[in-house]
Amino acid sequence: MDSRPSGLPMRTTHLPTHYELPALPIPIPVPPPAAADSHAPATDDDMSSTSSRINWVQTEHDVFNLFRKYPHSFPTYDPENLSYLDHLCDAPTFSRVDGGVEHDHPWWAGFGSSIEAINHDYFAPFLNATTFRLMNWFYNSSLQKSMDDLNHLVDDVILADDFDREDLRDFNASREAKRLDGAQNDPTSSIFSSDGWHEASIKICLPCKKEKVSSEDEAPMFEVEGLCYRKPLEVIKSAFEEEAVKEFHTSPYKLFWQPNEDEPPERIITELYTSDVMLHEHEKIRSQPHEPGCNLETVIAAIMLWSDSTHLASFGNAALWPMYMFIGNQSKYTRAKPRSFAAHHLAYIPKVHLF
């Protein structure tokens, strides 16, 4: 056996499997738009009895021996066709696709329509961008100022394009701090005015200590004020207007794994759009008649709601109780990334303190 200059034998080395690049999914054939809803409408009896009544079409096997089955026909749009390696893995040495490609969008594109309000009045509740930048530096820098904080003051505040020294005439830090504290109660503030935010009060029935009532209707009513919310339909519309909609699976399918052709395939459910429930609802919506003059496809928007108390500071008891809406048409691997902005704020529930 040949030897290296060091004296070690000349052996072939291989990288571990987890260093290999992932395989891209096999693109599915795209049918013409007219074939999207050309099948006969399905009924509830068809879906409840057996799925064998549906004519299933399937893709080829990928390198992991996975394949998909779609009801009736292939979807007219498949987000997997837009997959790039930089969607699946990342490293400083990887080359990236240049700008101008559909999947290449800025990090803030996930905000959708709300980014317009941010660009228009991003310094609210302050009166101008100069004051906003100065107060932002004051609150977000360290308590004990350092050289880096001084650099941020110069680079992010003084040298900013929208910095105007004339805006600092008669500047008063205490007044601006009070303006920030009272912004949530200021009806002219634009902080909660974008994306259809509403404020309301609700009444709930509460039990009375040592008092018995015959029914819930006779229980005392307690009014909870300060509930900020958005209408669910408006949130769904906003989600489907964002850049991330290009990655939504609007056509559910069944996923199978068949490593051996002599063995039957094994059903795999990894996403909401691969479940029987969404397939069932997809067939129900397709069976409904279209609006007069409308030939658009009908799809399911899968809604996932989540809520939990969120602590806002390392010390103290400042907290919020938000309610989020996630779109189940989006892959869970994308929803789990903070930079994908997959959580759509639906409501903020005020805390109730009873004495």
C-alpha cells in the first residue's frame, strides 16, 4: 500500500453522512389550469366510506424512497418546485443564488402589509425619526456605556440619513419618555392602527364566593377592558398576501415511504397538509359550487391557534398574553424559524386582577 509523506497509509476518506448536501425534492408535473377542478364533485359519503373512490396520481420516488399521492390530479402549483439548497442548509462557504430570484426576499418581507405602516410612520409614537433614534439608543444600549455604545450613537443616530439636528431644538428626555409610556392610551398613535387592530371589552360570568346561582345566566358579569384583537379573516388575508405564501401547500397529499418494491409502502404523516383531515376538508370544499363567473381553484387555509403568557423582562412581572395564528399550509420546518415570521398576531388578552 502506498504511503503518505508522513508515513501513514494512503487511504480513501469519506465525509460523515450528516455532512452530505440534502437532496432536493423531485418536481411534480404541472397540469394545465383547466384541469385543476375538472373531476366530478365528491360527496361526504365518498370521503367517509373509503378513499379508494378517488383516482390518485403519484410522483416518482426520491433518493429517500419517498413519494407523494395527490387526489384526482397534480396541483397547479407546488412550492417544492422552488426549493433551493440554501433553503435546506447553510454554510459560509456555500455559493448563493444572486438577487432577482423569486425565493430571494428581504428578512422583513414576512411582515406583509404591516411593513408599509412601518416605513411610513416607523418612529411612532415620537414626533420625528431623530428623536426616535436617540431614544432607541438610550433604551437599547447597556446601562454602563462602553466604546461600542458610543460607536452605535455615532453610526446609528448622528450619521443616519434621517437625522436632523433641528428636530432636537427644545428636546426634553423626560417628556419623550412620558410620550412613550402613554402611547398605548393615545388614540392618535399609530402603534396599533395598522393591519386592522381593534380594541374592545368583553363580559364574562364569574362565580361569587359563598353565593349559589341556579344557572350561568344568573351569575354576576365582569367586564374585561382593553382586549386588542384582529378579525381572523383579515389575518388570513394578510397571511396569503405575504411573500411566504409561495411556500404554502394549497393541495394536500399523502406521503409514502417504500424502500423495497416488494413490500407495500408505509404511510407517513409529517405535516398538517399530509393528514386525512385536511384531505377530507379539501374534498368538501372542492365539491361546493363555485360563485357565478368564478373559475378559480378552491383551497383550504389551515388555521393553527396558540396562546401563552409571555414574560417581557428578566426582572419584574411585566408580561403579555398574546394569541397567535399559524397557517398550517406552511411547513413546520419553516414555521419553526424565527426569521420566517410565521406567527401572525391575532389578539392580546389583558390580565384580570380580582380583589
